Amino acid sequence: MQITASMVKELRERTGSGMMECKKALQEAEGNIDVAIENMRKAGLAKADKKSGRIAAEGRVVIEISSDAKSAAIVEVNCETDFVSGGDEFLSFVAAVAKTALANKPADINALSELPLDGAAETVEDVRKTKVAKIGENIQLRRFEVLETATGTFGCYLHGTRMGVLVEMEGGNEELIKDVAMHIAASNPLCISAADMPAETLEKEKEILRAQALDSGKPADIVEKMLEGRVRKYLAENTLLGQPFVKNPDITVETLLADAGAKVNRYVRYEVGEGIEKKQENFADEVMAQVNA
């Protein structure tokens, strides 16, 4: 069967694939566009599986908040390069994932992956694999959280596309929530208050501070007093309420909230790629390897 330019054009529009790839698929499918699409999809999913082991440490953080601000979702989706993370196609996918998470409140990544993607007939996982095949990079849903509140409201701050903070607050207003979220983005507190500091984290820090104080050669009773002061300083520096407010360092976040009659119940801070070990490229070694080959 003759493969016409209009057939190739239609297949390109429906799949987003290149002209030669579409022409080849149509030839193999004997001109049947639906069969060509199915075959291309199967081949694409196979390519996607091969790419799944590649490191994806770039990407985007997206936050979706309900119209009444009583529920919210924050998601991180990763890819391999800044170039892809800045593309409209990748961003629209991440935004749709966030909307899907908020609407369905799945229990985990597996459950989210099996849901129909917002605005699409296919599941999140099927669309992800199709994107991998089309874009040519590993794309992974790394993490998400969906929160609900009965007594507070949600607000957020996005620092570009690589960092997002979601805050639940009682009292205050939208501007205050955004200011506190911005502070959390900049200062990265470990928890809200001293009472929330994990005992294991605090004990480990005490051991370090005690060893530093003992090295000074001072008596044990003096060392314990030094330790008390250093622990207070550590808690002030690493808890949200104890930190100086970034927009006005003369007051703490605790004072800021108290003056507004507000309270932070919880927050989630995502930064793209944190905790992922990135591959370190050595281009000189790479070139020499190719020369030697």
C-alpha cells in the first residue's frame, strides 16, 4: 500500500513522533494508522523500560491547592536534564499529576501511577512511559503528599520550579502563609518547634556539643552549663519558631505568628533532586575512553 504524505502527517499529529519514524511505522502496518500507533506505543514502552535505570535528578516541584484551601497536594517528578524540566510538555505532565493526586488522594506512588491522569484517558504510568519514549529521558514520579485540614488553610511558596513549600496554618491570611512558606524555603528548619525535634537528632547533637565543650578543658559543671546554652542555640537555629524571620531578622517566626494570632500546624518542603546522588561526568576520561576504543 502506498504511504501518502497526509497519512504521515496525521500519524505525526497523533503521536508527536518524527516523520521517518511515522513513515516506517505506517509501512510496517501496511497503512493502518491505528495499528501503527499501537506498534509505536509498544516499541516506545520498551524503550521507556530501558531508560528507567538512568539517574533522574532534575525535574519540577508542583503544588495544587483546592479552591477552598482545605486540601492540597505537592509532587516532585524527576527527569535527567534541565532542558527537559523546562519544557512545556514536562511541566504540563507534572501539573496534571498534581491535580490527579489532589482529586483522588492515593495512598502511595503505585496507587497514583494506576490512576487515570487528569485530562487524559490513560493512566499516569502509561502517560509517563509515553513521555519517556517521546522525550528520550528517564522520567520518574519521585514523591508526593496530599494533605487535608478541618481547622486551617493551605498556602504555598514556589521558588522557581525546583523548590516548593506547602504550609497549613490556623489564623493569619494568605500573605502570611506565603511569607512563612518563603522563610521555610530559605531557612530549611528541621521542625516547627523544640518539642517537635526528634529525640534521636537532639541526642546526637548533644553528644557532639558535649565533646566540643570537654575539649575546652573546663570543669564538668561548667561544661554542662555550656551545653545547655549551646543546645538552646541549636534549637533556635533549627526550628521554625526559633529562627529569625527572613524578611525581618529582628523578630522570630514565633513572634511573627503570635502578633498575627496564627499557628503553623505542619509544612512540607520539597527540593528537586535532594538526596539523589548525581552522576559526576569526567569528560576528559570519557574522550580518552572513546579514543582508546
